[in-house]
Amino acid sequence: MTSRSRWIVVSSVLLAAIVMVTAFAFKDRMTGSNSYALAVIVILCIGSVLIVYGLRQRKGDFEKKLDPEFFKEYETIRDAVVNSQLSNATQKEIKDDILDLFLSAQGKGKKAGDVVADSAVMAKDIIDAYMMPRRQWLIRLMDSALSFSSLVVGVQLLLWLEEPALSIFAVEMDITMVVFLAMVAFWIIPVTKKSVASNTFLGYLLPVVSGMAYVLSVTIMRRYLSGFGWIKQFLNGTIHMIPTMSVLLIIGAAMITLLYTKRMIRRNPMNVKI
């Protein structure tokens, strides 16, 4: 496993730990006799780390033929492409082309530095050649909106499992939890993906530090500043994120629309009119 892969696995462990710590922090707000939500969150966190570890260990038959020097550069480009907004078919085409290029150069006795000076820059140039940067940002925003919607629906379902006697639309969500979900969807996930592409040490740590800072700030406010009006409302307030079936249907329709728009942009990344 390369140092890059090790950092990605470590980052996934830290992010999973932050999510679990946050879940335990909200445990006292769960009223059900069995903490189904807490158990599911812990299982998902552990499962996500195992999946990341397994994916970082796995290599294709042709990838195994690369020397460590070439594989290090290939891995950077591959990860950037896989985490890009390009379609799956385009991603596979790029990965195969780069793999062929590196295997050919390796077979001719060249060094990795003779083929690529900076793998992260090369990856960015390739991705930008396939899709305009402005459209990449648009799809990232759509992904964040989809992530936030999915998280809200998923958390509401888990909280409802704590009190299944109630209607799922009667479930209220803590404001601090909603803010954390928004932070995950619009900041932590996008920054994590971008850090994988940029291959920077700070990029790996930034999402982790952000999550830790939020959990710590909420803990400090709850202990020392809970007497202030707006802070008390932030810490103890709740909100109906999905109060009716109509709202749920609107969220579902919006998610389908976003998915369809993403698909259209990916099919015509340079020509589609927005």
C-alpha cells in the first residue's frame, strides 16, 4: 500500500470516528427503548472504513504490472479521475489510456519522471479537457444537494426507528444535527474528494479537522454558553425537515431532476447548454 493509500485509509478512520462521536453525543436525545439509529450509524461507519481499505488494496491485473514508481503516479491520476464528475465510460477510457502509456514507458526502460512531471497537474489537465471547469463545479453542487437530501431522509428514517409508534413525519431533528449534515454534504465530502485528486497532506486533514472543530465547538457551547438565547435555541432547538408526504415527494422529485441533469451534462460535457 502506498503512502497515499495509507493517508486515505487513516482519513476514513478519523472521519468515521467523528461521525460516531457525534452520534454518541446525540444519544441522550434518542427516546426509543433501543438505539437502532446509533447501532446502524456505528455499523455503517465501520463498514465504510473496511470498504475504503479493501478498495485501496485492490489492483487490476494490468495495474499489478506497474513498478512502484509508476504505480504511485498512476494512482494519483486514477483517483483524481474516479473522483471527478466525468461519466463512468469516460473515466474508464482515461484510466486505460494512462495505464497503457505507463506500461509502454516502463517496458522501454523509462522512469516515471520522464513520462509525467506532476501527476496531479496532469490529472487536472486531462479532466478539464473532457469537461469545462464551470460545469464540474455545477455538478459538485448538485452532488452536495443530493448528499444533503439523502442524509436528511436517512437520518429521519433512523430517528423514526427510535419511536416507530409515531408518524415518520412527526419526527423532529436537532438543529445542530441539520447543520452537521449540511457541513458533511457541502464541505466535508467535496473537500475530501478534491483532496484525493490534489494529493496534498493538508487536503487529507482539512475535512477531519473541520468535523472535529464542529463537534468540539458544540460541546463547548453546550457546557459554557447554553444560557445565551440564540445559542440555547441552536443547541436545543429542533426542526421538522420532512413534515408531510408532500415535502417528501418534492424532495424525491428534486433528487430525480438533479440526477437527470447530471446525466445530461456528463453525456455532453463540453457542448450542453446550461
